[in-house]
Amino acid sequence: MSLIFVLDTSAIIGGFRPDPEDIGYTVSAVISEVKDRDSRLLVELELMENVKIGEPSSYSIKTVTERSKETGDFMHLSPTDLMIVSLAHDFKIKGDDPIIVTDDYDIQNLSRDLSIIFKSLQTRGIRESFIWRIVCKACHKMYDSDYEKTTCECCGSELSKIVTSKEHLEE
């Protein structure tokens, strides 16, 4: 039985290669995330040889985006990151067990929350799962993680990100 790996940009640039019997996927948006010419050529070569392009369903994009707002990861995830998790979510809905390959802690946190397996390449990976919120430093008014302003609507003070819940993960 072959494994399905969903690769973010860092996994491709970092040299992750699925075994020949396994299948690697990513989204087309990874190419736009790569800024330097050499890395872009590497990504394009990998996409031609070892990795297939998949695009997530609108249902998964909506579901994953909403959940990322609930966990607070939304404020740190790029649109490409959300597409990667959404593609893995589509595989999970179909009954597969995809593995997201990423060193991005926010992708890992969201994946864990969605019961999607993830694998780190160059980092240890997350050891705790967090729920993030935005809070006013002065009056302590809480905002959802997708709140876009940098000052409190009540008192005008600076907002900051805090952990409102965390869970230690078993190793």
C-alpha cells in the first residue's frame, strides 16, 4: 500500500523525496512562494519528476480556513499553507491517511487539530498544540484570531497574540 505525502514548499526545497511506491502531492501555489531562481528551478524539476499537482476542493478550503480561525493559526498561515492542509483534508475525507511534510509549526498545529498526520524534516516538530487568540494589552478584550486591526476597538491600545489553550503531545 502506497503512502500519500502532501508537501509544502520547504519539504520540496529541503530535499524530501517520496519512496518510488509512494505518491507526493503539492499545490500549484508552491511555485509562487519560491522567490530565488535556483530554488524555483528545483521546485519545478521536482514537480515534473516526483510530485503531482493537486488542488483542494472549495469545501476543504472553507472547512480548513474556518478551523484555522478557531485555532488561531489563521493569522500565521499563507494562502498556500491553507491550500496544502486543504488538499490533505480532501484525501482524508476520501478515506486516505495523507502525511503532510512540513517544518511549519502552524501547519503542524492545524493538521493535528484536524487529525491529519504530519512529518517534520529539519525540526523536531510541535510538542504542544495551541489555541491562539488576540487580546488587548490594556483592557484585555479578546478578539478572534482573524481580527485584522492592530489596536483595540474599545480603548485603542495595542493588541497581542496569546495562547488561550495548550495541550502537550505524546511523543
